[in-house]
Amino acid sequence: MEDTPSNATETADGTSRNQFSLSSLLWITTALAMLLSYARWLGADSLQQAMIFAAFASAIGLGVGWLIGNWRDCFFWSLLMTLLAYLAVAGGRLPNVAVFYGWGIIGAICGSMSVLAVPKNQLLAAILMGTVSCLAMIVTVAAFRFPFTELVMFDVGSAALLGAMFQPFLHFLQWFEKRSGEPRVLLASWLTISVLIGNFLVPVLGGVDR
């Protein structure tokens, strides 16, 4: 059997094509440039916070991946969801630092859990992910020994709701990845760019100070 080049992938019709075309590399480079610009815009502490989020993603993703024997998928989805969580809360007005890092842990957990095929029922899977997300936020706040004020409880409730919503969202992303045939890094770049555009436009259009 003929070997497939390292920069090629096999399509549904049995042919091979490059994984990273010139346009793909352009999208990936654009996403990285926008991410760095956003971090610089937020300030000096943002890079350190991003590294902590990446540590959450790596530890949880690789840990769950080692347990189920699929560290590549767990690591990728954990890292992607943690990145999106960081983009969602960085520069925002959260009650305290525990809630901030709680969202990073939730992103890593949800990304890793999306690889599991248990339970099969999507509704039960969403309920499970929402419950785990809520508990993760509670444990994080308790570990930092912050009081559970009304604002903190709002984030606890939001963690349960968004955690449940992450399940169909991740299921859709995984389905789209298989159907599109595009490299998952490219899909992650598109998603990152979309979120960053929204973050840049919020202060401009809505007058909201992030």
C-alpha cells in the first residue's frame, strides 16, 4: 500500500489531499495573530492567566485521555474548550478569581468529557455535564475559600446551564469535523476568530467595558 504524505489526509472517495493548504495556514496564522493581539489588549496579566488555563486543559485533558486511552482527542477538545472559556471571561467583571479559574476548569472538564460515549442518550449526557460543571465551580470557589455571595451563586447556576449546553455544542463540532473533512486545527481557528471578533466588537458597538 502506498504511503500517504505527512501533510495529506485520505478523503471519503479514497483520494488524498493536503491537510494544510495555503488558505488553511492563512486562517491559522490569522487566528494566532488575533489571539496575541487580544491578550496584549487585555494587559500584562492576561498572558499569565492564559498559561494557567492552558495548564488546566493539559492536566485534565491528558489525565482523562490516559484513563480512557484516547489522550489526543481529550487533549484537543479540552484545550479548545478552555481557550473558548478564557476568551469568554478574560477582561470580564467576575465576582472573584475563583470564579474566573472555575470557568477554565469547566472548559477543560467539558472538553474531555465530550470524548466519552457514556451515557449514549444526549439528554442524559447534557444533564451529567451540567451537573459536573456546577460541582466544579462550587469546589473551585470553596477551595479558594471565597464566600458564596449572590453573584457567585449566579455563576454556579450559569455553570450548570452552560455545562449542559456544551454537550450538544461539542457534539455538533465533532459531527461537523467528520463531515467537513477539514483539519480540526483549522476548525478551531475559525471558531476562535469568530469569538474574538465578537469580543472586539462588544466594546465598540455596545459601549461595554470588558
